[in-house]
Amino acid sequence: MSVWAVATIALAAGGLGPALYVSARGDGLDRLIGLELGGVVATLVLMLLSHGPARSSYLIAPLVLAVLSFAGTLVFTRVLADRP
């Protein structure tokens, strides 16, 4: 197993677990923070997965995910701001 695969597994296990926990508990703001953390960790995991086989074409998915994650955060922030 390569070093990149080990780093990917460690990041996925250590980062996605807390993100899922925070997303499932608390009020709306805490869930939004968990969603943002999950997007960042998923982007990093996909970037590490693309670095392992050294294929730059695999970087398209994490770059699109980074942009869509940021846009999704803005949408959810707008929804939460409208609540009394």
C-alpha cells in the first residue's frame, strides 16, 4: 500500500467522522459548520486519491467539489439567515 493511500485513509477516517457527527447534532449553525468541514475533507481526500496514481485528470472532481461546496454553504447560510 502506498503512502498516499495510507494518508487518504487516515484523513477520511479522522476527518469525515467528526464532520458527520457535527452535521447530525446541534442547531442549524453547527450543522452548517459540519457540512463545510465535510466538504473540505472530501475535497482533500479526492485530491490525495488523484495524487497517488499521478493522474492530473483526476483533479477535476475535487476542484469542482470545492467550488460547489462553497456555493452550497452560501445557499444554506442564506436559508438560515431567513429564520427568526
